[in-house]
Amino acid sequence: MTALPVQSRKRQMGNGSTSQAGRTPSAQQLSLSGSNDAFQTLSRLCDLVAGSKQPYEDVAEQIEDRAYELCEAGNLDKVVQRLGRVAHFFEHLVNKNEEQCRDLADVYLLIGQIYQYAGGFAESISWFTRSAVVDDRYPAPFHSMADSYSQLHESDNAIKSLEQEIVLAPGNYYSYLLLADLYESDGRNSDVETCLQRLLERDPENIQGLHRIIRHYEFTAPSIDTTLMKRRLLGVSKQFNRTEAVIRCYYLCREGKYIEVIDFLEKRRREADGGMVASLIKAYVYGEMHQFSRRRQVLTEFKLQHHAHREAIEAKLREFGAVFGEKASTSLQKILLLPRTDPASDYLQ
């Protein structure tokens, strides 16, 4: 047996343990050791910044990684205490320049995000507010603020936060979609339309924006002809992300172009960019083409790929149903023998 280095042997034995060297550590010992290492690293990094020995920007990512690691281990108070030391340093700098103001805003933002991660949404908002006050041209605190307000079901404040973020950063296209969701939940249909139109004015080929406004008109103003919008959506040629690919398949299916859908998905599979939702789309397409044996074969393979695990399959069904609709999702769910409500069962039959 190869001798362990002294430091590794001590860590393996645990703090104050009388166990023999080389003995397998318990999960609790490893957890404590990992937490101690992470805390020491976080403390050292924070001290470097607070002692003016290292620019915050140079170590910000490492600080963030250690902070989340410690938060996951239940050390929220220790994390906030260490980050508070860095915040205190920047707060008391005389004649702060723009870069130092942004650093302070980033520290406040990180503290808020740590509270948010731990479920302390109200507390997180106070830190995001501090961040926005320090640097009133910084859009990130408003986005995070909107997330926390949404978790607290304060939709008016969430909407105001996203509206302010878009004023500061009109190119954050994802925020328009989030804002449209909030407007829709509040029944503000005219605001939904305006929000999506503003997005499409800036990015005419935004597939999610086109899909959202098409569906918005179909549900709220069916007299509006969306044919040209659908053509524009299907005319977009680029490298699609997964959500965009699902949307494209949906509109090809609505046009009855099922073979084109299969070809499109096959090409993405060869590029290792298909994703498991592709199997559900294929199954749907085979059903629409009345090729029921192929549909069942695809779903059987899909089920095996997920080891028949209910939670994983439900997640993919939700992703599929978010675009193709609940009716299409429920149809595939029935074939997969997945009960719609069965909390006692973790696995498919």
C-alpha cells in the first residue's frame, strides 16, 4: 500500500480522530473537510481583495464558486460574513471610481443571489436594491430582483424590475419573454403584445418571440392573420438551440411537413444536438402519420433511455408540452403508461 502524504492522511482521518491512517473516511468527515477547505479558500480570497492585494475582478469567479459550495453545505451565515468584509472594504474607499462602484455592486449582487439560492427571497431583494443604488446603470440587480419578487408572488414589483432592466439593457432578449409571461399572468394582453413587438423590432428572427406572439394572437385575437409570421419563423436559418428546434418542429407539424421534421431531427442527432425531447417529437409525428408501431417503438426506446424513471420522463413531457400543447403531451403520456397523478409511484409501470 502506497503511503499517503501526511496532509492527506490527516484529512482522511478527520479532525481529532483516533482512526488508523488509511481508513476510509465517512461521508460526514469528507463533507466537513470539504467545507473547511472551501471556507479557508473563500476567506483567503476575500482577504486578498479587502487587503488591496488582488483586484476583485480577478478572483470574483473563484469567490462565487466557493460561496455557493459553502451555501450548499448550510454555511450561509459564514458566506455572508466573509463577503460582507469585501463589501465593507469597498464601502469605505474614498472617491471610488466607476470600476470600484461596479465591484461593490457585484459583491452586493452576489450576497443577494446567495440569499436567493438559500430561499431567502425577501432578504435577497434588500441586497439587490443596494446593488442597484450603488450602480444605477447596472441591469443585473433588476433581473435578479424580478426573480425574487416572482417567488414572493409580487408580480407588480417583478414587472417593474424587468421593465427597468430592459430600459438599461434593451438587448437582453430573454427578459422580454419573462416580462411577457408576467403581463400574461396579470391579464394585461395589450402589454403582452407591445412587449413582444418591441422584442421583434430589435430581433426580427427571434424564434421564441415569434412563437409567443403567434400564440398570443391565436388565443386573444383569432381574427388576426398570422400566416406571414409563421412563414418568417420557418424561414429563419441558423444554428438552433433546443427550444428553438422544438418550436420549428411544431410549426412544421402544423404545416403537415412531417418528413421534413424527421429529417431535421435526424440531422440534429448526427450533430449530437438532438436531446431526448426529439424522441417525443418523433413519436408525435409518427402518430400524426398513423405509423403507430413506429411511434410505440420510439417511445419504448425513449423510456429505456430514461431507465423508466418517472421524474425524468415527466420533465421531458413538460418541455414537449410547453410548445406542442397539453393535449399532445397527454396523448404521449398515456402511451408511456404514466399516470397523470400518482405521487406514490416513482417509476413507470
